[in-house]
Amino acid sequence: MQKQITYGDILNLEKNQRIALINSVAGFKCLNLVGTVNLAGQENLAVFNSVVHIGANPPLLGLVVRPDSVERHSLSNILETAAFTLNHVHEGIYKQAHQSSARYPREVSEFEACGLSPEYKDDFQAPFVKESRIQIGLELKERVDISINGSIVLVGEIKVIYLPEDCWKQDGYVDLEKAGSLTILGLDSYHRTQKLARLTYAKPDKKLEQKD
Amino acid sequence: MQKQITYGDILNLEKNQRIALINSVAGFKCLNLVGTVNLAGQENLAVFNSVVHIGANPPLLGLVVRPDSVERHSLSNILETAAFTLNHVHEGIYKQAHQSSARYPREVSEFEACGLSPEYKDDFQAPFVKESRIQIGLELKERVDISINGSIVLVGEIKVIYLPEDCWKQDGYVDLEKAGSLTILGLDSYHRTQKLARLTYAKPDKKLEQKD
């Protein structure tokens, strides 16, 4: 049976039900650990499901942040240093990744509290997650404020990517399934993936075919 | 072996390689068909991988759009009517969904060209995709421009959700795996999912447990 949920129904839900509904209803999301450090050297790690593609040239990703949430330490560090990392989550570390969403005090490093290791390399200011197989270093280029609810889109330019060599295909595509990267549904549901197919570039009068 | 890809390497890639890399490297994405119609009744359907959570109260989702892409018809219709729908993609319709990314002329309805059916209901202005099991109707509330590359974030408020009754859990979570919703990697790779676990709310001194 199909169920209809109206705007009024949504507003009448208990707060945690509404949060669970709206976070899950749009689809499976990008799962990343965001690594940052402030100018005093205090590290922070937090799990995010709100990374979005902004553009390829220059290479830009957006990170949507709520200023009043557990994400606020990540936000203040990024605004302070303009540097952050995105680190993929695989089966071996998804419980540690989820634990980073707990509200730790400012002076606690979630790396240590959750059993993950900060990794500094090639002079990039923010820490990567050593246990992640795909690591991306970004520089903050633009802050965009959403007035309706105070959310912020941080637009970062990709400065460096580390990935397993055998997961990067000739045509540019990164085989994240081979790398074991997970996807998240809502705030707490972790999923592996199973590829159906890659499809050829769509054109109006051409039949789609399966790639590799 | 770990490979490093620098900012310079990215800029030196062939254009399609760069697009494939930057679209896939951040993770698996939300997969939705966006349904719109203009004031003259011309329908449009396009597949998007750029939906992001903005907030739960009010219930807001963001859609990142490039003004110079195949997405431009969706954009102009949304700006004209302030209404759009998000429709999930399952195994039975992913090839049709992918076909909607072809550059059809303005006067062609991608519904018809791709073999999907527009569905109008409950006075919502924009068409839903009848074959989709999860359908969301949204009203445009805010347009946010990203100056660095001209991308636009369209912030929509959820007005109505249709979903299979047995996929909506007591705690608000929508079981999209049960609904057969797929995730997309990059621009052309379609994946089903397999749940590892839902985890309990994380707190600093509490052990995580598996939910249902």
C-alpha cells in the first residue's frame, strides 16, 4: 500500500522521527569522515552525509554544515584554517566512524576517542584518516549561507587525492565498490553496494550499452 | 599501491577523465529523477546525483544545478513554477533514468522519450514518475548562487511524500533498501545496496549497538 505523508504530517511528527524521515527519504548518501585541526593543533573528526558535487573544473565539492550541531567544531576549524579532508569509510571502520558523531567536548580528539589515526602528509594542514582507503584534501574557497535555516555550504577545492592505484580506471572513474567504500542511509544505517552496471553516455537516438 | 593525484594532475587530465574522477571520488550519491513542467505544460525529466539534506524542520532538501548543462531545462521550469518532484530509481527503471540524461530538445518530454509515465496527483503542480516507489513533492524556497563556478543550490521544502507503507519504520526511518532504491557512483554507475547495520545513537561513553 502506498502511504501519503503531507507537510502537516511531517510537522506533527515527534522531533526524532522527523529527523530520521527527512534524512533518509531522499536516498543513499555520500559517507565521509571530515578531518580538521585548529591553529592550536586541536584535531577534530566527524562523520558527514552531506557532501555534494559542485564542479569538475576547477574540482569543487560542497559540504553542508549546521552551525548548531555536533558539526560546529568541524566548521570552526575549517573557517580557521581553510583546510579539511574527506575520508571514505569501509567495513572495517564504520563503527568508529559512527562513534565520531557523539558530542565530545572541544578538547577531545575524536580520532583518539574513536580509535582512528590522524595522518599528516605532503604538507597538507588538515589530518587524513590513516585507515581510510580514499582520502581527499580540500581548501575552502567559498562559504555560502542558506538564509531559510542558517545552514552553510562550504565549497572546497580538491588539492590532493590518495586512492588505491587499482581502483582508478583509465577513463577517470574511481571504482569505490572495489575500494570497499560504504554508503549511508539517514544518520545511522550503513550499507555496502553491489554494481548493476555502468552505462554508456546517453544520446537521444542511441541505445544504451553496458560499460566494462 | 596508493596513488597520489595532485591538483596539477587533475587540471592536466582530459576533460571527460576529470569529470568522471571528480564526480565519483567523493562517494556514492543520492539518485533521483527530477520531474518538472513549465507554465505552458511542457514536461521535463532529468536524472540528478546532487540532492543534499539541508534541514528537517522545516523539511528542506537542496538540489545543486549547473546552468549550462542538460539540467538547464529542469532549472528554468523550477524557477518558473517553484515546483519539482524527486523520484527514486529502482532496478526496473534505471536504464530509463539514465536515458533521461541525454540532451533532448526543449520540446521533447523525457518522460515519453525514456518510457516513463508522468503522474499528477493531489493538485501538486509538477509531475511525479509513476513507476517510482518513493516520490517527493517540493516547493522552491530559496535560490543560492555559488560564485566560484556559477552553480546554483535550489532549496526546496518538502510538501508531500509518497512511499510504500511497509518501508516506513516506527522511528521515522525510511527503509530504502526494502523499497529497492538504487545509489549512483559518478555519472553512469548504478548500484543496489546491502545493509551492514543500523547503529544506535552515539554518545561519548556508551557502547554502540545494532538496531533492528
